[in-house]
Amino acid sequence: MTPTEKFSLMKSQAPEGMIVFFKLGDYYEAYHSDAVRISTLLSLPLHKRGEAPCVGVPYHAIYRIQDDLEKKHYIKSIVVTDPRSLNN
């Protein structure tokens, strides 16, 4: 399963409107509409992983990014390392 496929699985299980970050190595990544939304709101560079829009956040900055999303834009986010953890 590719990172974007795993992300899509996790996104489908997350609460409506919640941004999902997926841990990949030393980065947390968001894809598709979440990536575009984060890039627009926080002026972060938008990249591509394959054909999917992607935003990468270094592991040491994830809490600041989540805080900015919640306090400045009233958007909740979740960090997921394993799609099965959303079933708990």
C-alpha cells in the first residue's frame, strides 16, 4: 500500500472536516484536499507525491502546525501512524 493509499484509508475513517497527518519517516504528511487546505491557510509549500498534492511537516514542527490550525483557523487535526489506530 502506498503512502497516499494509506492516507486515503485513514482519511475515510477520520471525523468529518478533520485534517489527517500521516507519519512518514521524519515527516508528517497530508495529501489531496487536506494538503491544499494546509498550504493555503498556513502558507506552506505544496508538493506532489505521485499525482497527489502533498504538504510535509518536519516531526519537530507538527505540534506548532496543529496549534496554528486550531487556534487561527478553528480546524482540528489528527496525527496517525497506523490506519488501524482509527478503529479504537
